[in-house]
Amino acid sequence: MVDSLQRAGLIEAQSTVRDGRRPERTVYRLTDAGRAKFDGWLRDLLRTPAKEYTQFAAGLAFAAAVGTAELAELLEERARSIEAELAEGRAIVDELLAKGLPRLFMLEGEHPQVLRAAELEWVRGLIRALADGSLAFPTAEAIAALQKNFPDAAPSPAEADT
């Protein structure tokens, strides 16, 4: 990686240092071209939303493979885990703020906390919908209609969870 950055003219050796009996190491610095590349890359990361796939999304794609009762239990477990994670994160942020660390230096850690809080709210909504029946597995009649409209994608009625 270092060699390719150096060949591309993005970094250059600044100095060589040795700590005690450890091997020498080279310290690199960004070149003007490297700074320009970094600045553009950083701005793209901050301005442009990107689709980021999660393991949870993969699981949701196959949620119909478990029954509604088990799905509700699994989502409850997930909600409890998220609640614990959020509480731990809040405690860390509170401690760092109390020590005087400006919020600007914690944005990277704040972002996943906000996403998790939104996920928790959504998961709780799914659990409520499963409990009140508004999120249910399709009936045999609904699956028959799916087969008619999507013949290559819909499961047969025997595969439905009734």
C-alpha cells in the first residue's frame, strides 16, 4: 500500500526514526497531490450517501423463513441488545464530554448511535405489528395471487406459514 501511494506521488518519505532496539521506520507525509486527493475523497465521503449493506438486512430478506412467533422473539432479543449497546455508548459519550472532549471529535462514534436508535425504534414497530397482526405471513389466497402476478418468485401455498 505504501509503495503504491508513493509511486502515485501521493506520499513521500519525510524521515527515518528508530525507537530503542526496534527496527527503523519511515515516516511519510502527504504531497500536495496527496493532500488534494485526500481532500476530494473526504468531501465525497461526507457529501454522498452510499448504500451500505448490513447482516441484519440480509436476515430481513429471509425473515419469512421463521414463524411470526419466533421472528418476534428474535427481534425482541435484537432490541434488548441494541438498548444495551446504546446505554453503553451514551455512558462513554457522557464521560468524554465531562472530560472536555468537544463533540466535533466524537461525530464518528455518534453516527452509529443515531442509526442504532432509529433501528431500535423500527424494530420495536415490527414487534408491535407482529403482535397486533398487521405484519403477518400471507394467507394461501394471498400467495396464490402472488404466484399469478410473480410466477417465478412466489412460493407455493404449501410453503406458506399458516
